[in-house]
Amino acid sequence: MRVWVRRVLVLCMTWPLAACAGRQSALDPQGPQSGQILHTLFIFLAVAAMVWTAVVIVLGIGMLRRKRSADRPLDLHQAFEERSGRVILALGIATTVIVLGLSLVSYAGQRTVFVKDEKAHTLKIIGHQWWWEVRYEADSPHQSFVTANEIRIPTGQPVKVELESADVIHSFWVPSLTGKMDLIPGQKNELQFTAKNAGVYRGQCAEFCGIQHAHMAFAVIAMSPDEFGRWRDHENQSANSPADQLGKQGEALFRGRGCALCHNISGTLAGGQLGPDLTHIGSRTTIAAGTLPNTPATLGAWIADPQHIKPGNLMPKMPLQSDELIAIIHYLEQLK
Amino acid sequence: MSIAAEPNDLRDDVLNGLQLSTQLERVWRTPSGWMGALMAVDHKVVGRRYIVTAFVFLLLGGILAVLMRVQLAGPEKTFLSADKYNQVFTMHGSTMMFLFAVPVMEAFAVYLVPLMVGTRNIAFPRLNAFSYWMFLFGGCFLWISFLFNVGPDVGWFSYVPLSSLQFTPTKRADVWAQMITFTEVAALAVAVEIVVTVFKLRAPGMTLDRIPLFVWAMLVTAFLVMFAMPSIMVASTSLILDRLVNTRFYDSSSGGHPLLWQHLFWFFGHPEVYIIFIPGTGMVSAILATFARRPVIGYPVVILSLIATGFLSFGLWVHHMFVTGLPQLGAALFTASSMLIAVPSGLQIFCWLATLWDGRPVYRTPLLFVIGFIVIFVLGGLSGVMVASVPIDTQVHDTYFVVAHFHYVLIGGAVFPLIGAVYYWFPKIAGRMLSERLGRWNFWLAFIGFNVAFFPMHILGLIGMPRRVYTYTADMDWAHLNLLSSGGALIFALSFALLLVNVIYSLRKGELAGDNPWDASTLEWATSSPPPPQNFDRIPVVKHRDPLWADSESLPVVAGLSAERREVLLTSLAEAEPQIREASPEPSIWPLLAAIATTIFFIGSIFTPWAVLWGTPPMAVTLIGWFWPTGSKEDEE
């Protein structure tokens, strides 16, 4: 019965987008946490739909039914007044029972969603205006690395993210995996989730954080544990040295034109800490916090005028000749 | 003049009929000319200004809403820049909450409560005038700043540290915080007046259980204002201090905490919702009784529900903070307390349904809006039960689901009753009926437009659309529902344009209303439309909860107040027994001057702390002028 209700509800709520299962949707759960939340949500939705329908039906009957014949407003029937008083009282008690019941349902769901697993993979996410710093920290500094706007996790294993902020309040939200949690300066929050299947789950900042709040997205990429291990070993390595002359020129320009003041590329002299780490930028799928796909063309457009694509963001427009721009793009694309 | 030769002797019991009306009108009328207009202390004059000003802000806030809907109608539109959009959504929220919703409800109370309790003017009429000027100046300050591109852009909730000096170095956040101060002062003043008017100025015989439900609702609201506003006052003042003189209330690096702001803000912010909604319920009760042609069933239940709602509303602010990393059990308790408020709200709905069930409804425009209210508000209340649940809230918090939810609650719960109230009380205020034909169009456009605009937002939130984004990319699959929503918003906006047309047309051409066009039962309908300056020639005596239905022929009255100077009758708190005749203040220019001095002080103090020093003496001078003893006669038993 409940499965049936649930299917109908899913159908009703998703028909406008039947063609496209969202990559960023609470209705498309891909892990136990988001599944549990959706389950709780459907219970609430079913109760709400019943209550609303009942109210509207009573309202409709109340409006349509044949009325008593008294025509002076104060000619009241004592019996009706008393009976309606009892009905109202009973409905009040029923309301109380329903909300207390729903509170318990909610609490049960909450306990499942926020269950903690000590063996979870831990990574730290630091919110910045308007991008995400992702730190994979290990006991040995040689196995710790930093990336940005792309969070890779192994499937089927619990992941714990520790959430901090470098500036204002942000909120970490990947609806397909779990609910959101704020990143608050001066406070450490954490969130646990598991991805059942491999895939790309889009997330986005959910707390208004300034002019480019709309362009503060990220991707959680779930991959099989083996693949994840290989990826992690690769990320641990320093950046590739440029293979050709143009790339070498790009590396020099990266330092000479000011990029390195803000961006770090491990294994080179570029050690800036203000902007996203670019050590393996060539292997990321998007740039500018999920704003554009990562291609040489979009990367060029971004570097040429970041203020055009994301007005108000903190990356300045640098004066670059077109051949210099080409060299820098060529260099960055090699940083796989 | 012969009258001046024998001061304070002429009582209203020695005059009759036209003579009495003319004499009282002379005593109570607002002086003519523009100076007279600036000196007005008549609650009806001030109330009318308050209502019109609040509706002007509704219009402005509504235009901003349409701008946002145009921007969001499709992906990656460039109709508004990111910076402009952030200002626009901040201005929309701030205008609607602080300059429209709360003031318009208080404005109706200022106009109606003295009439409904059967007295000649509101308590503290000069404070009332001061309150209006502060509201007007605060609203103008915000909007003029916006037009000069210094409009706040940090959200109507202005979370720190985004609104701190470090992240908002311009004056934008100060403008927001100081606008709050203006509206707080205005709202607190009205709250005090309402409480005193209801407690002390009721007509003889209007015992606590004969007070009209609308007045009860406004009384509870006034108490909510008095307890909730100090919290935001502390919050906004300490924000200004952080920004101006480098205090560290919200700076986590030196012992402050950003969450302190959220607690203070929502300790005000959640009751704020009920400050807007409870007057709406009062309007519903008033309209429903009149058009269902019978008193509201369960009068004590409705009142106890109002009071319970008032208390509970202070115990659930934390549900705005479920995703800030609070302890789980604590959060769960706030789930339960948040849901519990459904009980008193539900009880009121049941009472109204029963009233309609037993009544003989007359389907005029005000009643249509009440029915629309029930349908929309119940849905909003139920989605409120959903967002009260911690796990559900972690998904829908700060998404369009919440946008849908609170527009269902606030527009459904307050604006629909309010528009119904406009249709209901317009004849009393203007003396002419609004067009019924346009009213029906108005209702159906509003009802359909509202639902088309806001229902899709529930789904948008669930499929991942966060709030406060100025744009979204085409691959997010949000475009169709957003376009639908924008279309609905235009229809909804059209319904307000129609209301405006109706008001302008009916002011000139509307059918004359007469004293009591709806055959309603409460005292405001016992006087002419619009009411004379003195409200009632003789103070009515109340012997029934529905006085005009019980004594349809002639209302009993009490005589003995001065016809020579402004006097009101004070009665006891519970039993409303006559106690004392008290002087009611004459028109005065000082409230306006005091408001101007306060405005200079407030605006100056966002630029320099020294304004506190040089801004105070002018305020002191105006207050001394205001309270300068005039040698009026002592109050008499």
C-alpha cells in the first residue's frame, strides 16, 4: 500500500520533469541519508494532503449545504452550538495527536540521517566566496592534498565532511546524497553521507553568501573504491612538468603575470593560498565553481575576463596578450 | 466667544442631535490647511495615512517581485545584474516585512480599534502621529538609499558576517539596520497605544468577553510586538556598533559569534510572522461573522487560540537554524514545538469552518477572500509542518520550497484577509462601496495568479533550486517551472492593479455606503461612513457581544463627557465600568518635529558615533515642546 502511494506521489511531483531526472534533486536519492529524508517527506506529504483535502471538502459542503431557516443572525440553536463545540474540541485533540505523531516520525528519521560512523572517510571542506576548498588530510603530510570544487568519494563507504568557512556563512548541499549543513566561521560542523552508486552529484551553496552566491556550485563524484584509490594516489603527486616549449612559457607566465600570487600548484614555485589550488586543474570537469565546463575555450574566456563571467568575484582581470593567454591555457590543461 | 467664557461646563448631555454633532465636530476636527494636516492626531486621519503609505510600499515591493520574476523566468537572463538582483530581493523582503505587512496591520488597528471599542480617539494620539512620521521617514530613507544605489544587498535577514564591515564595506548594511530602528520605534509606539486603548478606552459594558475578535487579535499582536521587537533592536544596534565603533559582538575571531545574530534575529523573526498573521485572523473573524450572518462559533476558543499562538510563537525560532549544526536532540524539541503551533491555528480554522457550515453565507468579495484564505493558508500551514521536521528541513531549507511555504502562509494568511478587509471596511473609511464586479475579478485573478506563481516553487525547491540566486544555468531543468511561476506572478500583479483601479474609481463613483452597508454587528458600523471626527456623538453602552445585532433599533448610550474640549471615557480593565473622564490631546506639530529630530539622529549615527552627542539635544528640545504643560483641566471622576 505504502509503496503504491509513494509511487503515485513521486509521479505527481515529478511529472513536469519526467524527461529529466535531476542531478541536483531531493527527489532523486542516491544514498541512505537522502533516501531516508525522502521517505520521511512522503509520510508528511501524505498526511498533509489528506488534511488539506478534508478541510477543503468540509469547506465545500459547508458552503453548498442547505442552510437553517433562521434569518436573524442571533437566532442560534443551542444544540448546534454545543455539538459544534464538541466537534471542534475533538478535532483539536486529533490535531495534537497528529503533530505529536509526526514529531516522532521526524525524530526517527533524524536519527537515521545523522547517524555517525567512526570509520568514515574524512575530508575537510572550507567555504570561500565563491568556491569550495577541498582538503584530503591524512596522518602523513605526504598523503594530504588539496583540490577545489570537486569532491571525489568512494561508493558504498560512509564519508564524513568537516565544514568550515574562511569568510562568511555558506551551506553545503548535495540533495541527491543528503540534506544541507552550514559552514560557519569560528565553528566546525560535520556531515556524513554515503553514495550508493557511481556518478556525478551536483551540489550548490544554499546560504546567501554575497554577490556570486548563485555561482558557487560543486560536484561530488562517486567512484568505485579502486578507482578512488588510484585517483587519490595520483592527486598526491605534484603537478606535471610542462612537456613542451609553450607549456614552459605558460608556467613562467603563470608566475610572472601574478597568477601564482593567489594560486598554488604543488611542485612549482606557485604557492598562493587565496584562490583554488590548481595542481591538477586539467583533470577537473568544471571551472569557476561549477560555472563552466572545463575546456580550453572556457578556461581562456575565464582567465581573459573573470569579471565578465562571474561579476564581483575575487579574481581580477589580468592584462594578458593573446599569445600569453594561449600559453597559460596550454600549461594549465596539461596539469592533469 | 461665549463658549470660551464658560469653559468646561458644557457637557454632551445638555445638547442634542445636530447641535451636539456640530459642537463635537468643532472640538475634535483636525485643523484645516497644510499646517493642520501636519498637526493631525485624529486616529482616523493618521490611520488612513498609515494604510495608504503601507499600500504604496506594497506597490513598490510588488514591482520588485515582478522584476525578480522577469529575471528568473528563464536561465541565464541578464535583465538584472547580480548586484542589482541582490539589492532587489533584499529590498523586496525588507519592504514587505517591515514597511508593508506589519505597518498595514497596525494601520488598520489604528483606524478601527478606537471605533470598534467605541471611543473618540486612540490612546496617546500624539505618539500615534509620531509613530506614523517615523514609519514614513524610515521607509523613505530605505527607498531613497536604494534609488541612489546604496540599497541593502545582504538579505532581509542580514546575516553576519556577510553584513559585517569586512564583507560589506559600503553603507548598504547600515541603511538596512537603521531602517529597522525606524520601524521598531513606529511599531512599538502603536503597540503601546493599542494595548492602552483596548484596556482603558472601551465603551462601558464592553467586558472582556464582549470585545470583538478583531480587537482581541490586535491586542495579542500588540503584545507580540512589545516582546519581539526588543530582540531585533538589540541585534540591529549591536550590528551597527560592530560596523561603526568596532565592537565585536559577531566576530568569531575575538570571542563573538555569528550565530548570536541568528538567535536574536529569529527570536524576533518568528514572532514577526505571527505579528502579521494574527491580525489577518482577526480580519477573517470579523468578515466571516458578517457574511456568514451569524457570530463566529467558539468565541472563547478563538481567543484562547490567539493567546496560545502568541506564547508558542516565541518558542520555535530555532527551526530557522536547523542546519547550523545544533545538537540533535535540541533541534528535535524545536520540531515538536514548531508543529504544536498547528493546534491553535487548527482550532481557529475549525471554528471558522463551523461558522460557515451553520451560517447563511452571502458571497460578497470580502467573503471570497476569506474562503481563498482558508484554502491557501491551510496548505501553507501544512507545508510549515513539513519544514518543521529536522530531516525534511535539511533538504528544503533555503530552497524555493521554503519560498513557496512562507508566501502561502503570509500571502494566504495575511494578504488575502487584508484585501478582504479592504473591501469590507473601505465603505466605512471612504463612505463609498468598492465595485463588486471588479472585486470578483480581483479575487479570481489573485487566487489563480497566486497559486500559479507559488505552487511550482514547492517542486523547484525539491528539485534543487536554492533561494536568493540571481540566475541558474539551462542544464538545471528549472526553466519551465520558473517560467510558469513568472506567468502566475504577472496575473497576481494584475489583480493588485485591478484593486488600485477599483479604489480610484469607487472613491469618485462608488455607490454611497450608509452607516452599515453589510448589516454588521460591531460598533464601527454604528456611526456614519466616514465617521465624524468625534467618532460617536455619544459613547455607546455595550450589552452584547454583537451590539448592533442585539440592539438593531437604537444603541444605548452614555452621556456626560465634555462637549467643550477633547475628552474620552476611561473604563475598568475587565468589566469596562466607567471610571474617569480624561483629556485627550489637541493637535500638535511637536510629534512631527520630534520625528524629524529623531530621523536626523538615526541617519547621522550610521555615519558617525558623534551623532549620538549632537543628535540628542534637538530631540530633547522637541520632546520638551511636546510635553510642555498647557494647564489642561485635571481628570475627573
